[in-house]
Amino acid sequence: MMILGVLLSVLLVFIVIVGVYFNKTKKNVVLGILLSVALMLIVFLGTYFNNTTKEWPKFRDRVGVSTKIELTSTTMDPSWIISGMPKFNSLQYATSHDNSSFSGLWEAIGPAKFEFHYKVDESIFILEGSAEIEYLGKRIMLEEGNSMHFLHGTVAIWTVPERIKKTWWIHSPSRLVRLRADMHSWQTE
């Protein structure tokens, strides 16, 4: 893949030189612009395929294979815990071929109240138990069978009376989406 990057870089320099030549002599401005656009497309596709294909063998090896995975004890940033001594268990059972999304299970055993700071977009589905969520200025009761979505850059306060177990899917938004989210305040006042 490194060779592909070098070849694309050499091609980029060549196309830019040709584009500048055609634009400078005004013989064929359109051809220069088309060559420049073609180069940008080639570089974009090369970068995309280089980033996604290196994880494909790992993803392909998991297709059609059953694997036993156990929930394991996890921790939370102690400053996020508001009250109680919650216990957390989780596991990750899936990763996309390009490492942009992940799925897993998570449970919290209370009683407890804690904050959760979302660094990625997350969608959840409640499998067991319940919790009250304070999110974006609303109070929401989550129970078995409910789903909810959380945005990158937001904070939710979870109140777990006994226990809650959820399946989750997280997606790492692109840099552009993260920049937009950072510029926009999702929290209501």
C-alpha cells in the first residue's frame, strides 16, 4: 500500500505540472482542470481503499465463525459517578472492516447515578432492566425494548435503580462531523 501512495504522489505532481502548463499557456484550460480533478479523485480513492482494505483480512476471518465472549468487569471515570457504587460489565462483539463502528453489550448494576460523556455517536437497545436518563434537557425512562441515540460531544446522566443491560452500536463520526458537533452546542440551556 505504501507503493500505491508513492505512485499516487508522483502522479499527483505530474498532473499538477501538466495542469499548470495547460492553464499557463491557455491552450486548454478545461483539460488542465479535468486533469486536476481526476488526480484529486485518484488520491481520494487511493487513500480510502488503503485505509479500508488493511482491516479486511481481520474482518473476513470472523465471517461465519461463532465465538464465545463473556461479559467482563469494566470501570468508569470516578469523577462521573454522582452517587452509589455501580458495577459495570461489558463486551465488544463486532467491529466493522474499516474500524469505524463497533457493537457490544453493557450492563450497570446499581443503585447508582452517574454521568456518561459520549465521545462517539451511540445507539442502544435495552435488553433488561431500566434507567432514567437526563439528556439534552429531557428526562427519559428507558425500559426493556426501548432504543435511544446519543450524539458525540453530549453528556447524559443515568439513574439506575437496580440493573440495566443494553446492546450498543457506536460509530466514530468523521472529522468533519466531529468539527460540526464541536461547533454546535447540543446541550440545551
